Amino acid sequence: MISAAEFRQQFSIFDETVYCASCSQGALSTVVAKAIGDFVQGWNREGAQWEAWTASVESARRRFALLIHARPEDIAVVPSASEGVFQVVSSLRLDSDAVVLTSRLEFPSVAQVLLNTAGPRVHFVDQDGLVLTADDYAGYLTDQTRLVSVPLVSYKNGYRPPVQDIAGIAHRNGAAVLVDAYQGAGAVAIDVQALDCDFLVAGSLKYLLGTGGVAFVYVHPKWHDRLRPVMTGWFGRVNPYAFDPQSVDFASAARRLETGTPAVLPARATDAALALWDGVDSAIVERHIAGLVSRLQAEIQEQGRRWLGHSAGDRPWGPMAALETADPAGLDAHLRSRGIVGSPRGPAVRLSFHYYNTDEDVLRIVDALKDWPRDRWG
Ligand SMILES: Cc1ncc(COP(=O)(O)O)c(C=O)c1O
């Protein structure tokens, strides 16, 4: 088992910086930097290394499947989470009266894909967009509800909705469940069987510690043959190398959601990043991170300040605390002047943690916050 200290050693950013912005972009590890360098060298030396490049895509698919307790054939590799959501929702070919449920906690791009695909039949179930309960969904579920979308962890504040409860009531009403796990994958343990979801999307560049250009879609096996993609391409075929322009067959597994040439360089980087989880137990990673987040939340409370969603009570929290302030840009600049990198968004500065963060990182943040003039919190 790789310890948190050993894990951290692979990220040289910590030589200079208290890096707490994995909710935006994960830190660069030496293995990912090397994988990118190796890709460039191979390309320079030999031109296309097609077999090695596509092998990286398959390897990343296998590793992601392992991480979420799925099988490789349940995973599609797509260019972004937004495109993954589109591939799922459009492939359902919803009837004109089908209703889709989402919330204000959803990442905008996901909600926007839903709105653009299912239009006025998309209902937002919550009011304030900071916390979300199963009851919020229950009030909106009808015979017409076909799809329920819920984030595993909210990008706004790290709140973790009760996804299993929501999936339970959705399924009892005959609706499928889509989970956006982008703000959780890599930082919280994911078991798609336990979550009881039909679809799950997550991208590479945040807590999975890879780059933009790769995202994954999990498709429950019961959906494999039922999805009818609108957008397709040669990688969605039974045999992409059959080169038959006169027929459109669909791969029997999740791969039918794929379209054109995969992002081979980001896939190489993503595969190297996912290999960081070899010898790492996701449950231990989650516990390590939860300890850091709750320590920061307690200290914030101690200072008489608030994080977004503090009213949620005693729920398990994601890898982030979003510190509420009237001057997020000012607070971000103050933290940066102390070598602390967070991620301002909306009315807050988000501070997010990974297995590479330490108690000392939290203490550095707490000290810096004490120096932030009280009147500037707002
Ligand atoms: C929770 C969540 N979902 C989706 C996205 C969008 O992903 P993509 O840019 O790959 O479409 C983000 C990006 O920040 C996110 O935080």
C-alpha cells in the first residue's frame, strides 16, 4: 500500500506550493510528465505509433473500470464529460413527453446538455443549489420521468447528495439514473453496483490526475444494446477497422457511444495517471481526504466563518470546502501570496484536497485565513 507521503513525493508542485485546486486540475505527477514526454519522443522518432496509442486508450479504459468496480466493456472513452452526457441522453431517444430531473447543483455544462436535448421537459428539483435531498426528487417524479441526473459531489461546494437513495426512488418510478462523478472520481471510492446507477460520467483532469481530452462513461450492461446513438463514428462500430462506408452497426457494449479517433495523447497521460492507483486503496484515499476537509471546516467554524452548504449537517462530504466570502478574488490573491493555490468560483474560494495533501497544508491555510482582514469576508 502506497502511503500518502509516498504519493505526494511524485508531485513536485509541493516543493513550492500548497496545491489545493484539484477540483479544477489535478497536480502533475512525474509519471504523467514522463508519459507525455515518451509519447512526444516516440511520435518524433517513428511517426504514428498507432498500436501503442490505441493500447493506451484500452489500458485507461481497463484501469478506470477497475477503479469504479465495473468491467471494461461497460466503459466508453469520450473527449469530455459534456459529450459523454450528450451521448447518453441523446442515445435514449426520449419520447416528446419524457421528463428529465436535474438540480441547481449540477455542473452547468451537464444541465445545459440536458436542456438542449430534452428542453422544457427538464425540471430542476431543488431551490438553493447548495444541498440536495432524495425528497427534492421525490416531489417531481411522475410516470413521465425517464431520467434522473445527480452529481456524486457538487462542483460548487463539495456536497455529496444521497445518490443511492435518489437512485432507489428513481428506479422505483421507472426512471434511469445518470451520475456525474467528475468531482469525486479519484478522491472518493466509487462502486457503481452499490451506487445503483445506470450511467456515470467522469473526466480525467481533476482528481484522476490526468489531462483534458479524456472522459469516461459507465453504461450499465442492461443498457448496452438499448442505446441508439445519434452521433457516431468509426470507433462506435463492431469492428472499427472494417471500413465499410455503407453500413452502420453498433458495438454491443458501451463502446457504441464512441465516435472518431480517440484523444491518444491525453489517453496516454490518463493511463499513466490511473496507474498511480495501483497499490492504493480508494477507501483509504477517501478517508485521508475526508480528514483534511473536516479539519478545515472545523477551523473555519472556529474562526466564525462559513463554507457553502454548512447547513447540510452531518453528511459525508466530498474532497472540497468552499469558503464563502464577499471578495473571492481578493481571498484567492491573499492565499496565493502565501503560496496556497485554491480555485475561486462564484461566491467562494474552493479548497480541494487529494491523497497528496497533508495536515500541514491545512494548517498553512488556517494561518493564512487568520490574516485575512475580517471586514473583507463580507
Ligand atoms: C462536476 C463536473 N461535471 C462536468 C464538468 C465538465 O466537464 P467537461 O469539460 O469534460 O465537459 C466539470 C468541469 O469542471 C465538472 O466539475
